[in-house]
Amino acid sequence: MRAVVQRVDEAAVVVDGKTIGSIKKGLLVFLGVGEDDNEKDLDYLVDKILGLRIFQDKNDKMNLSLMDVKGELLVVSQFTLYGDARKGKRPSFSSASTPEIGNKYYKEFVKKVRGFGVEIQTGVFGAHMEVKLINNGPVTILLDSKKSF
């Protein structure tokens, strides 16, 4: 399972011209599910993202987590995180999960995060979405549950 995590002052996701999810201070997470991901991968990313210390403390050091600052989370599904462009110019998505499995883990990710009391908004799985954001920093972190990078 892969995630692109961005620290934001605000973010929103739009489908068919309508804003369906928006947050203020928090994290925008693009979440991709791989073909061989399982519950361990899911738990790893939930724990890592909620505990990721990328918010400023009183000494201006990145030392606080989303939980510490009581930030919000916007989660957007993005199977293209499994795009492999090492050969040729057109990416292959053969290592991405099927839509059914991807949607299952996407929903489970959201459910688990909600269980921690985090305010969470989402995109629409499989929809064409426009994502608007103000990245704070900028801070962008790449995560992979298989730790391949």
C-alpha cells in the first residue's frame, strides 16, 4: 500500500463540479492499493500516517503528529501510485489491485482512521476528481507499506 502525504492548510476534492470533501489544517493523503496488499499493510499505513510527526511544535521543529495537533484528514484514492514507468513512456498499472480490492481497503482505511476520532473527509473511489490544496511547507512524504522506498 502506498501513500503520498501532504501537510496542508486546506484541501478539497471536487467531483462533477461539486465539492464533496474539504478540510482545514491537516493531511491530504493520496492512497493506492497494490495487488498483494493485506491487512498488515493497511494497519502499517494507518499507524504511520496518524503518528507521522510533520507538524511544527512551539520551537518550530517538525515534532507533532496529526493526532497531536487535532488536524483533519482528506483521503483520496489513487491507483496511479502503482504506475510503473521504468519501461517506455506509458506507465503500466499491473501491480495495482483490482478496483474491488482497492475499494475494500480504501473503505477500511477510512473506517480505521475514524476509529481514532480523526475528522476525515474522502473523495469518491474510482471517480474523476479535482483536488485543490494549499500545501504547508511544502511538506510531502512518500510512504510504502513494503518499504520499497
